[in-house]
Amino acid sequence: MKINLANIKKAQKLLNKSECVAIPTETVYGLAGNAYSDIACKKIYKLKKRPKNNPLIVHYLNNQILKKDCKFNSDFLKLYKKFCPGPITFILDLKKNSKISKIVTNKKNTLAVRFPKHPITRNLLKNINFPLAAPSANLSSKVSSVSSDDVRDDFGKKVKYILEGGKSSIGLESTIIDIRKKPKILRLGGLEISAIKKILNKKINIHKNSSKISSPGQFKLHYSPGIPIRLNVKQIKKKEAYLSIKKLKQNKQNFYFLSKSGNLKEAAKNLYSTLRKIKKDKYKSIAVCKIPNKGLGKTINDRLKRASKF
Ligand code: TXA
Ligand code: MG
């Protein structure tokens, strides 16, 4: 995608004034503000209607800049070298003299940190002198945005500016790993756990117990298109939309598919936009076929499961 410097300048100016701007990333769009500014961060919570106890994730250009705010260890550096910039978020310890707003962390002493790969957002980060707090650009508990139109649908004119960056290439949020002690996955995401395991070469725990919520991305109802979803469906009910992983031979008006050939990467990229489309097409419920539980299919199933707790 061509980089439009005038657009980036516009976003930069607003961010400098503690305004919020939607930014494109390779995972999903983010609703960004200056992570050092209480005013900007308060605006993010208000716009998203996000509970105050759900901390924000912060985006940096590189680990040199992050050094001012967080402590590193060798596992972090190994994963950083291999996967950053990219779809992985690290939970790190904050340094005492960090300038990160207390609003970002809900006064915790840890910070969720990501290095986005999208060239437009990287260019923006190069041109500002603060990191960007940017949770996914959607209303709290709803489906994330993977295009500027999605952001517009959710927020209308309430968001001062949307930096155009095309459709997000991954389409699922980042994988979150708490890397401070024994590595623990807090949220499945766009980077497969097997790839992380290969680099760290040690046991990686996966946080499953949702009664002990350490990352509110683990809240039960999340990623919801706003209508009920049934999973692993074999028999479709009348008037339901049917979502399959690949294009079926039979093609009815209420049939939707995630990828022509059933490719999981493509399915991940199309998941949220297809859920939004079905809602827009006025269906009142969605029946989803069984999705293979491997690779990115695991993340797709995780999101659908949470979205089905309607
Ligand atoms: O791909 C992504 O991660 C996207 C793009 C925009 O970067 N962002 C995103 O943000 O998905 P959000 O806020 O929707 O999800 C971040 C998750 C939240 O569930 C939040 O609870 C968790 O990260 N989180 C933030 N700070 C944390 C912390 N200190 N400890 C544990 N979890 C944390
Ligand atoms: Mg989110």
C-alpha cells in the first residue's frame, strides 16, 4: 500500500494534541492515543466504552525506544528478534521511572507491548516522540475492526480521524504472552504457539481458566457480532445464516464462507469482516460449521467460542 505522508501528518498532529486516531495494523485496527498522556488515554476508554480495569496495549517502533519504559529478559529478546515487528504482544514489567500513563495500566506494574508491522503505522511511530496506547478499534466486547469502514461503522464521527491502511492482512488480534517468568499465553492470536515454542524451546503454558482473568481479552463474551452464534453446526435452522470454512458446492443466499479453498490464513483474515457482513445483511443468528482446530484454526475457534456466549 502506498504511504500518504499528508495523512500521516494529520494523524500526528491530532495525536500531539492528545486526540484519538484510528490506526491500521496488520492484525486489526487500533484506537490510538499518546500513551504518556492521561487525557488521551481517558478518551480511548470513553470512546470504546471500555471497563476501566481493562488495561491498554501500547505500540512501540522498536525495543530501543521501549527500553525507557520496560524491563527485558532473554526470552523477550529471542522472540523480539524473530517475530517483531509482528502479531505478538508481550507482558513486561514496567520500569519505576516509566512515563506511561497510570490510566493505561490501571495502576498495575506490568505493560502489554507490541511492535506493529503495518508500514503506515510504523511511519507514524517514527514521527512522534511517544508510544501509542491502542486497543482494538471496536466497541467493548464486540468484533474488532479490520478496515477503516468497520471503524466508521462502530464510531461514526466520534473518532476524529481514521488513518487509512487498507484491510488488515492477518485479521485476528496479536498473540499475548506473559514473558516475565515462565512463558504463558494469555490470548491466542495471529502468531501460532508452535512458532513461539520453536524459538524458546521450553514449555509454554496456556492460560485457560477464565474465572481467574489476567487478560480481559479472556472475558467470556467478547468478539461478538451482536447476534447469537451456534458452533459445530450440522443442521441449519430456518432463517439462519450459515458460515462455512470453505466455499460449498451448493450456493444459497444465506451461505457465507471464510475462504474459497478452506485455507486457514485466508479464513482468519476474513473472519471478522464476514461476521459483520452477516449482521449487516440482517440475519438474526449465525450457524457455524466445524473449523479445524489446528494452527490459526485454534484462534478462530477461540474467538467464535467467546462470540457464541451471547
Ligand atoms: O493485535 C492486537 O493486539 C490489537 C492491535 C490494535 O494491536 N490490539 C488489541 O487490543 O487487540 P485489545 O485491547 O483489544 O486487546 C489487548 C488485550 C486486552 O485483552 C487486555 O486486557 C490485555 O491485552 N492487556 C493489556 N494490558 C495487560 C497487562 N498488563 N496484563 C495482561 N493483559 C493485558
Ligand atoms: Mg479488543
